[in-house]
Amino acid sequence: MPKWGAGTACRKKYRSELLRQTDAYAGWIAEEEDKEISGRQVMGGPLITVVPYFKKNRWKQSYSNLEYLREDLDILDFAHMSGEFIVYINGDGMLEEDAISTFSKLLNHDLIYCDEDCILRGSNTRLTPFFKPDASPDTLQSFFYFGNIFAVRRSLAVEIAVMRSGEDSSRLYDFAMKYMKVADRTAHISKVLYHKMIDDISESITYGIEINHDKKLEMPKSTPLVSMIILSKDHPDILRMCVKSIEIKSKYNRKEIVIVDNGSAPDVRQELEQFAQDGGYTYLYHPMDFNYSVLCNIGAETAHGEYLLFLNDDIEAADEMFIEKMLYYACQPHIGAVGAKLLYPDSDIIQHVGITSLVCGPSHKLATFSDQQDYYFGRNRLDYNVLAVTGACMMVSREKYFQVGGFSDKMGVSYNDVDLCVSLYEAGLYNVICNQTFLYHHESLSRGTDLVSDDKYRRLIHERNILYSRHEWLKAGDPFYNQNLSQDTLEYIPNVPCSYSAFGYYNPVKTVQLTDLQPCSQAQMVIEKTELIRGYDGEEDDYYRIEGWSLHMKRDNALLHRSLLLIPTQGETLKIELSSRYRKDVSEVFPKAKNSELAGFVCRIRKKYLQSGMAYQTAILAESQVTSAKYMILGEQYEPTGK
């Protein structure tokens, strides 16, 4: 019998999931934002001066103790502002009714700002959310990242020497850069409280009200010695490529190269000794098991430079000014470690634009993405403060390096660079990725990846645990990566996780008996990819991932609940719940199929459920949620490798 009302509920659920997967921000708004506002006035609290700029405006607010700057006065005329705090707001935008009352809860800070998005004028369409990082002074030097709404303490603002002429937006940006240097406490409200008005979707692709197009990475007056520390063993050709690329490309004339060898074969050692002698390089031979941290510390102890530049031997210089550009930051008092954009060789594919701490651990956001495109407010274009940069190419002042103890020898291979950067951050310094330069990284040419053997895998997990034991707060999040952004992917999208990508999620499995099920000739299934994934640590198991698509050509697919069947040559059949995935390509190929957009599927099955070497017949079981109908769609044979 039909289940009355079930069809409507199924279609609504289908549309909701389709929205989550095609418009992540709309899905985020639906799931994360509580738009209920009490309408009650927030009484009391200090006087706050509201200064609309660019366009005059007034907003309905629940906070009552407000004054607006007179429209005929200059936006930086602090003498005519009575408020204890001043809130600057781009007048061409909408403000949430509780925005200033939310700010008022953080008035023990000197600088306050919040997240924002865009809204199409004349509609309720919201798009392009800017989920901002916490205090990031060098990001601010790149662009006015909090410029559309922020609050400052008037007693500090009056001490700033402001620009007396020029456009208001430029003058305000100049003021903000100066103000941030004297603001001891900065609060970032991770809520979307401001909506910038735009007339066209293309206008939403913006970096803020002001980008510092004229920013130049100028050299300091002095030219300090830079010591380039390169670890290498038994790879003379790779090392030569690295060193020669530096010698050919870099015009910086005060540099030394220190090569640290942990035990090359005798003939290679002899070759490298001659190579170093001919080039005037320092060659240190220390036979020992590979420990990146110990070897780097040995090189740093021997080096004479005021600044240390750690390089993998598989790095290839591409920009003749890369040392100068990195040095621009490294010599600033507030800077810890400096990284550079790294690309895979002979390509525009990103390998590194900074390291972010995600739920699954420190990760290279945007890795494998093309550098031909601009991503999320210039993440691969502008210089950003980041939690960490890779030790494959990292510059730091000698003094600061030894101030935090250098690389920790407890992490011999993995996460030592993250640990050093986090230690620098904990010492009150900021790490920065310099996207104004780039090098090529022939990644893992020297030692391979960490997941090829059980021993390397166990070491990776052990060293990750050491990192978290030394910096427990890291598990709570990354101050330079907004928690409203995805924790499960390498791209910058709102955090509306799909089950097929969520860390630690596995599709439910049970055993079933198949009776009276015949293959359906009006449906199709294709398995496109299968692989074994190593679990990241004790929080995640090893699992098989199976991807593909399935579709019924004559039924409403929104009403069908799909499961993957794995039918062994002997033993019980496994029935695994599937995670649906948006597949525009499939729906375009089969336009007559009803509700075909979520035809894709992903299945994550714990390794323990499958027998390695066993041949399984695959099938999709599609069960109607409004009738008793069931459809079985046969697929190909599948044999888990267990490797």
C-alpha cells in the first residue's frame, strides 16, 4: 500500500540534500544560522558611535545606546565622537539587528570585527560568505580583510596619525593598519552580521573594500647573510638541481649554502665533498638514521647567517627574488616563520600555500588545485598569516629559531615544521605565507611518502600525537582558519559536511538474505573508482572507498532508498547504506530520468567487513519509500586488495 505523505517528505529531503551539495552556503545558512531575534532592546552599556562610510545609512539595532556621526563630519574626526567605541560600517550594506549588541559583549577588546557576506540588491539571495581569520596583521597589509564592519576603542584611535586627504576608503584602510599595531586585544566574531549589497553576482568576488595593490616587498637597508640549510643523502643529482637552480636564479649576493648529509654511500660522499669544495659550500657529514629535526639543528648550529632558510633538496628555485621577498617578512620583529608558494614541477598545480590545522590534522589547503585560478579571497595570491608553513622552504631569523628551541627532535620526520611554527606563534610571533614568490617542489623524491609501509604509517601517527601533546589547544581549531569553513576538504567552502567526506564517517553495514530479487532492466549502475584508504590515526579506521552512480530510468529517484550489495562467492551478503553525491554529468546524459541529480554515490566500508582476495558481485538495491517495490541493479565484480 502507498504510504500517504511519504512521497512529499522524500522529495523535500532530496531537495534539501541537493541544495547542500550544489549551494553549500545556502545549506550552511539553513543548518547553522538561528535567525530568531527577540526584538528586545539591549539597555545600558557604553555609548557607541556608529560611523557609516562610503554611503550614509542608518540601521535598526537592538543595542540602544548609540549615536551616529553627523553626516557633515569627517569619518576620522574623533573629536566629534562621544562613544567609548566607534563602529565603522560600509553604508552600502545590511546589518543584522543584533550586530552591535553582539559587538557590545566584547568591549574588553580593542578591535572587534565579524564575518560577512553579499546580498543581491532587491532580493534575499545571499552569497560569497567571507569567513574571516582571527587577528592577522600581515593579511591586513595585503587587503582590508575586516573593512566592511569593525569597532575600535576611541581612546586608542585618537592617538593615531590619520591621513588628512584622499578617498575615505583609503584613509580608513591606512588608519586600520596603524591601529592594529597598537591594539593589544582583537576579537573576531565568527558570525555573519553584515551583508554587502551588490547589483550583480560578479561583484561578490571581492577581497574587501581595499586591496593593497601598491604593496612592495622592499629589502631592508642592510643585506643580512642568509644561510640555506639543505639536507641530502644519496641523491647527488637532485641536490645539484636544487643548488644550481639557486645559483642561476637568485641574485641575492649574501648567502651561504650548508649541506647536511646523514650518511651517503662512500662514492656519493666523495662526489658531494668535491661538489661542495668547488662551489664554496659547507658540507657536513653525520652518519645517522634520518631525523629531519636533528639534522636541521646541526645545520643551524654550523650556519653563520642571521637568517636561516631551510630547503628540501628537491626544491627548485623559479623566482630570482625569492630570497629578498621572504626576507622582507623574516626581518620584521613580529614575524616568526616565512613560507613561499610551492608548485609541482613543470606545472601550475599547487603543493603548498600554507598549512592549516583541520579535524584530520595539519593539512595543505588547495593542494592539487590549479594556480591559474584565484581562490577564496586571494588565498593563493595575497600574502596571508597562517598557522604554519612547510619546512621544505622556510625562512626564520636565527635568533627566533633558537629562542623556541629549533626543531623538536621528538618528531624526526613529520610535523616538526608545524611544531616549530606553532611554537613561534605561542611566543607571540606571526607566521606568513608569501604568495608573491614561488618555487617548484619535486615532493617526496628523496624519501617517498609516509603511507607506503606500516612502519612509516605508525611513525606518522606517533609524531602527530606528539604534536598535539605539545600543543593541546590545536585540537580546538586553527586561529587563521575559520571554523565555518570545511574541515574535511582542501578547498575553501562552507562547513556543510557531506557524509562521504566527513572525517571518521563510515557507511552502516549489515548482513542480509536475498530472496526473490531479479535484476532490473530499467536501471543502471556504474562503479568508477575503488581504493583502500589508511585511517589517519586511532580516531579513524582503514576503509574501502567505492564511488560510482546508479539511476532508475522510469521511477522517481527521490523516492528510492539505495544500498550497495556485496554478494560474495560464499558467505553472507553485505548491505551497505550509500551516501548520495551530486552528479550534474549523469543528469545531463539522462535528462528524462526524474530527480537524477543525486545519482552519484560514495561508500566508505571499514576494512574489517571485507575479505581480501574474495570476489564480490556488486549490486545496487533501490527500495521504494512509498510502496513495497524493490529493484536490484547488477554491477561488476569487485575484489578488495587489502593493500
